[in-house]
Amino acid sequence: MTKEELQAKHRLEEAQARNRQKERKARTRRLIQEGAILENVMPEIKNMNQEEIKNHLLQCLFNCDR
């Protein structure tokens, strides 16, 4: 592998790493925003753990008035 090919490979790997980091940050931001919406709509979940939240949401979904 020539020096130029090696440099091109490293530039590509660095660009891919930047893209992965950008995607992770976007996902984290989205999850935080969605969690804030959920807490705003259902304030009772603030004192629940993840399993309790999941069970509460499932119960609400299956027992809602239709």
C-alpha cells in the first residue's frame, strides 16, 4: 500500500468516525427531547424506573378508551 493510499484510507476512517459521532449525538438529542415530551404529558413517570415506565405505558395503551 502506497503512502497516498494509506493516507486516503485514514482520511476515510476519520470521516466515518466523525459521522458515527454525529449520529450518536443526534440520537442522544432525540432521546432527550422525546423523554422530556413524555414527562410533560405523563408527569407521574418522573418517579418511576424504566421497567415501571414501560409497564405504565403498555397499560395505558391497552386500556385506553376507544
